[in-house]
Amino acid sequence: MLVLLVAGLAASISLSQAMLAVVAVWLLRERLHDRLAVSWPLAAPLLAFGAWTLATALWSAAPLESLGAARSVTMLATLWIVLHVLGDAARARWFATALFVAVSVVAALSIVQVATCGGERLYGKALALPSVLSSFFGKCQRAHGFYSIYMTLAGVLAMVLSLTLPRLLDLRHRVASIAGWLAGAVAFALTLVRGAWMGFGAGVLVLACTVRRRGLLLAGVGVAAALVLAVPGVWQRAATLVDARDPTARERLAMLSAGLALVAEHPVAGIGPGQVRRLYPEYAPPHAVRRHTSHLHNTPVQIAVERGLVGLALWLWIFAAFFVRSVGIWRRLPADATPDRALVAGCVAAIAALLVGGLFEYNFGDTEVLLVAMSVMALPFVVERDRARRPA
């Protein structure tokens, strides 16, 4: 079940959701037979955010539509499912490594996806192939793996690369691991998603403050970055980060303006999940090129618009509580517990990458990215539980 779950997280939302449901039923069975002890870390902020999301959906102008858009909030339970299916810290490390291997394979295929792009594939025209292959080979200007869009692959890679970086030199097959990580870095670059790049940079900064071999880490990332920037098209895309004339940057500023106006008019409960597409045309400023959108390319703004400032506060509570708990776990680990310390540090870095990337994209609303994030957030609590069980 874990192997299929990891494969789903790396390549198929249908498979990952199906396996989460199967695992949840199995865990419930184990609990009913008193073979499973349960715990609920972050229960207060997660349940509060979920309840408020449902309340704002019911309060919105289109309750049924909002409830449909809010159903992804159930994916927050992934944290508890993964926590209880991983028996100890060794199994948590295995899960992180398996996720890295699966994503590395997808990354290598994504490089092929872009390197062989051309002809009808360039424009995403229907190909005479099975639907899965047609989706993979189509719209290939930017790496997207088996996901529907490059932003999803970028969000997943930003977290998995950050999660794996402090553990890289300690994995069993070091050369193969470094090769897999570099393949992930190249595919990450080929997504051309600048916000996710900045998120990964934040993850590296977090690791620089936690790992012992920070000089080696920064040097390695620097060399990898230099190699990746040599990939055709990547340097040109990176240069637009400081270009005030960049059209996508101007469009995001237009969305920010509309979002702030919506928050000002609906400060407490927001407009309801899924309602941005209805109201954005009325609030888009005159200079906005896009007059229709379902999200505002900024996670905190999107949360505030849909769920109000109360919802934003509850959402921030989730991650503040995660960071406080995880850093506390990391500090309590003995100095010689190198594998566990590296795993927890990687988890903190991965979620930092998620949050910084979310300043430029509504990645919290991307179910594939959310599932990986919740899975990663479970791992420090597996380590904590395992340590608590050991004799003093």
C-alpha cells in the first residue's frame, strides 16, 4: 500500500487518493481491534480551519458550488493517515527516500518530455496515443511530468528536493542518489516556474541554519544551480525575476489588487471557496489582461478572499504550529541521531519551500501538491513518537 501511495504522490492523483482511502479503512480496522494507538498532532488548527472552510462555503452566495470547491479540505487528513501507517522513524526515512526515488524517475522522464518536444506536441494537440501518454507527451514546452500542469510538478519538486538535500550524502547508493537529485533539479528548472524556484531557495536557507555541513550544502547547491542555469531557456527565464516589465508579474499585481479589494469588502468570512471565478471580472483593474481566473496566484491572498481574515489566521496557525513542533522535535533529538535530525530538518525546509512558493501561486489549492505537503508534515511526528517509545 505504501509503495502504491508513493507512486500516486509522484504521478497520479487518482492512485494516491485511492490508496489513502484504502489505508484509512485499514487503519480504522486496526483501531477497532485495539491494534493501533492513535494521536492527532495539529488537530486544533487543522480541524478549526476545516470547520471554518465549511462554514464560509455555506455562507457564500453559491453554497453548493462552494461546498464542491471546499472538498479538498478533507485532504488535510493525509497527515494523520501517513503518521499512523508509518510505524517508526526508520519507516519514515524509507517513505521519504521512496518518494524521492519515485519523483526522480518522473523528473528524468520529464527531461525527455521537454528534450523531445516539437511539432504538434508543442501546442498540446491531441495525439493518437492512450490518454495517459497523450497527456504526458502533449503541452511539452515546460516540464510537467504526469501532472496536468508544470506548476504542480514544480511545487512537488521544490518540496522533495528540499526534503532530500540534507539526507543526500547519507543515502545508501550515494552516486545514484546524487544523479537522481540532479535529474530532479534539471526537471525543476525546466518547469520554468519562478515562484517555486524562490520557494526552493527558502528551503535551502532553512537548511543552511540547521545542518552541520552547511558549507558543503551551499557549495553543492551552487554548483547544481550553475549547471542548471546552463540549460537552454532557463537563464532567460531566471533573468525575468528582476524585470519590472515582465507581463506575468504585472498580471499578478493586478490579481493582488483585486484580491485586496475583495478582502476589504468581505473581511470576516470572505466570499466562499470557489467564488473568485464569479467575482474577479468585476474587481479586476483596468490594466489586467486576464479578465477571468479561478485563483489569484497567491495562497495567503486566496485564503483571505475565500475564507476571510479569520480563515487566513487559522491557516497560518496550521503552519506556525507545525514549525514550532517540528523545530522542537529537531532540537530535542540527540546530536548523534543524524538520520532523524536530517529528516526533520528536510521536512521543515520542504514546507518553507511550499509557503514561499505559495506567495506566487495558489499551491495550497493544488491537490497533488497538498497531498505531498501533508505527507511530509507527518514525518517529524513519526520521529517524535518513535523517540517517545524508546526506553530512557
